[in-house]
Amino acid sequence: MKQTLILCATLAAGLLSGPALSGRDAPTALTLDQCVSIALSNNPLWLSAEEDYQASLARVLQAKAFAQPALQWDSDLQPKPLSFGRSGESYFGVSQFLEFPGKRLLRAKIAGLEAEAVLADRRLLGLEIVFRVKEAFYGVLLAEEKRTYAGQDLELSRDFLRKAEAKFQAGDVAKMEVLRAGVEASKAATALKLSESDVLLAKARLNYYIGRTKFEPLDLRGDLFREPVSIDAEVLRRRALSARPELARIRAQRDGESKKKTMGLMSYLPDFDLGFFRHRIAGEISTWDFTLSIDIPLFFWQPARGEIAEAGANIRSLDRRSQDLINRISLEVRQAGLNAETAAGQIAMFKNEILGQAEDVYNLALFSFQEGETSGIELIEARRTLIESRKAYADALYNFSVTLAELEKSVGEPLEGVSDVQ
């Protein structure tokens, strides 16, 4: 949800100002796969997420690091301040802090699990970007399809105007029919201009998501139509519970909290400080000293007890969040599957019934008008019904494509099983 809000907010800003990146070396006609690939190469949020992940890997290296040794020199019994050469006693040597065996490795594992959680967030953002790109890609195809239908509507309305003028010249219809036909042609021309603007805006939106300047020329290769897919809700639910990055993030966080709890328990175990020094006393033979200091967890109830309690509470919280997430994912997959099935049913209804009936009605109305059996009003209504049916069919194709993309997002991977996000 957080990534979705960020993505939507940056989209609003991007459409107003345009991103800095430009993909001028991209192909002039792009497929959906190419758009996704470009987006995952150019999208600023995705690139930022990659840097966050690299930073988390760097923290793993930091967690593995040993403490630096300390070089020490101690000059005692000086007859005067800063009389180092006349000191009666001095120490020179090196000391090294050593953690109890296993602490450093455990701390590195905790940092590694935090990196896994960051990677899961990156994959979640990738799923959102891929979905937005697909939605925008199909949006462009829909806008172009509707522009085509708007052009067809203009041609039909002009044909109606020509026929009305011819019938008026022959004295078969009144002047009102010609005026009505002229109004329809003007309205169709205006609708075509509006549809052309819709295409430009749809392309600007897609350009934003793939990291190009918003009004850069963009041609697409693709089709709104997608083959029906078999939707088994239970199979998809199991795939989602295995693939969704949110669950992977919670698992990594829970494992991290468990190891933090272990780290809290290990804090009772002592760390060591080893030292090796050359000891000089004036007038005597120089000797060597070895020192060993061990922490005593005398006040064990102070930090460690709180750390253990915090980790335990976090584990219980993550368990409850995991169960809630499982329930929510199951609901999302089921809802997305039902939406896809509904959209597929609408497509079948348009193909099998509505489109053919609308064309028959228009052809019948056109023939009746030419024969003088009906007025132009019936022809206008039939033409509108035909164009609106075609537009509605395009909407149904778009809805089906988008619902499949949404289903893939809910599952956490493409339905074919090949992931777009690495």
C-alpha cells in the first residue's frame, strides 16, 4: 500500500512536470514486454529501490566487521610534565576487543535478514510498476481503438449527410433531415478530436512509467485481445502464498526478531579484551605483560531483558500480521479471479450477440432510410448503438486485460509462471 501511494503521488507530479530521464534510444514501436523492460531500467522509484537494497547489503558487511585493535602507550613517573624520555615506567603494546564466539555471526545474519526484507519491498514495488505499465499500455491501445471507432462514426455520419442531401435534392425528405445529419457530422468530428486528445494523454501516462519524457513520440505493437485463461482460485491462492513478497518480508522480519532475541540472551555471555604490552621500569630489565578483561553481566535485567521482551512482542505481532496478510491475499486473488471471469463473460456476450445484432440493426435502418421507410432519427440511433457497442466491446477487452494483470499482481507472478521482476 505504501509503494502504491508513493507511485500514484509521483505519477501526478510526473504528468505535470515530466521526468528527467529520457529513453530516446528505445524502439519506436514497443511491445508490452519491451515497455516493462524499459520501465525496470529507467523508472526512478525502481532504481532508488535497487540502491536501498545495495545499502542493506553494505550493512551486512558492516555487521561482519571485527573491532579494530588499539595501540596503547602509557608513560608514568615523569619528573616533569611531558618528560617522556625520563619517565620511570612505561607500557607499550596492543589490545584487541573480542566478542563471545557466535555474536558477530549472529549479528551478520540479522543484517542479512534485514536485507531480505528490503529486497522483498523492492519486489513488491516491481509488481506495482509492472502492473501500472500494463494498465497504461492497454490504456493506450483502448484509446487508439476508440479513436478508430470515432473515425468510423465520422465516416458513417458524413455518409448519412451525403445521403440526406441527395434525398433532399430529390425531394424525398425535408430540410430538417439535412440539418440533423449536419449536426451529427459536427458532433462526430468533435468526438474524433477528443479521442485524439485521449490517445495523447494515455501515451503520456505510459511514457511516465517507462521513464521517458511525457510527450515523446510513442508507437505500440500489441492487441487488446487476450486469450482466455484457466482460473483455478485454489491453485492461484497457493501460488500467491508462495510468491507474494509481503509474506517473504514478514518471514525475514520474524526470523530477524528471533535472532535478535537470541542475541539478547547471548548478551549475558561475556566479551573479552586482550592486551599484550612491553613493560619498562627504569633501572630494571624490560618485561612483557598480558592482560585479559571480561565483562560481568551484573545488571543483566537492564538492557538484555528489555531487548528479549521487545523481540518476543515483535514476533507475536508479526505472526498476527502474517495471518491477516494470508487472509487478505486469499481475498484479493479470489476477487481478481472473479473480475477476470466476469470480464471474459462480457467479451463472449459482445462477440456472440451484441456486436452482430448492432450491425444488423444499423444495416436495416440504413436500408429503410434509403428506401424512405424511416426517418433519419432511426438511422442516427442505430448508428450510435453500433458505435457505442464497438466502444463497449473495446472497454470489455481492456477490462479483461487489466483484470488479468491485476490477477497476476495479486498472485505475485505472471499466470504463465515467468516473472517480470527479478
